[in-house]
Amino acid sequence: MLNHIIIMGRLTRDPELRYTSTQTPVTTFTLAVDRDYANRETNERQTDFIDCVAWRSAEFVNKYFQKGSLAVVSGRLQIRDWTDREGNKRRSAEINVENVYFGDSKRRDSDSTTTNAPYSNNDYSSQNSASSMPSGFEELSDDDGELPF
């Protein structure tokens, strides 16, 4: 059967790293994921808060992600039955994380004042000449020969 889920969202708090009795690391965190469509009346998007459990990538998540970080998570959806303190049976859904990716771009400078703003195509579109392009890029003309597409 197929059980694969991919989501992108922001961490609602710093990841929580713990170790099992056999010293296996496990990290839990919650992602806030906006829904694709806004409410027609209020024009606001609803947000889902999705619990995630990372085993293989536990120490990686704990080291490189913190509250507010944009993360892309892939894994499988897992439903867990449990009993609360009052003896009521509960059910919760969580993602058993297989892979975690950075959703933000790499910081451009090494100082801490730099933001994690994503790359924008507008960064180099102020002029339409090859001299304004970053090194390694050059503008193609219509007669550049055969292109594979």
C-alpha cells in the first residue's frame, strides 16, 4: 500500500530531542501548514498544526532547525491510539519523518543580521544585459544554435 506524505510549514517551537533507553535519538516537532485556499468571507487561510516524529534525522533536525524555520518534510502518516489521564481513548495523527529539507534559502552572509529571505527572480532583473547577470550566467539570444527544448 502507498502511504507517503509531503508537507511544508514552519516549526511552531524548537525541536525537542530525546533519547530512548537504547540511546536512539528521536526528535518531535510541530509544523504549522497553511491551507491552499482562503476562507471566502474573511479572506484568511486556515492553518493546520501537524505533529512530526523524526528518528533517522533526529539530530540533524535538532541542530539546524528552530522555531519559525521553514521545513519540507516527507514521510508516512501514522495514526496512534492512546489513553489520556482520565482514561479516555484518544487517536492522533502524526508524520513519521523519513526526510527533512530546508524550506528557506541559505544565508547569504555569515553574520547573524542576515535574513533567510528566499531568492527572488527580481534580484537580477533590474537590467536586461549580460553585464548585470551574476557570474556564470549569460543571456541567450535567439540565434544561439540548436537548443534541446
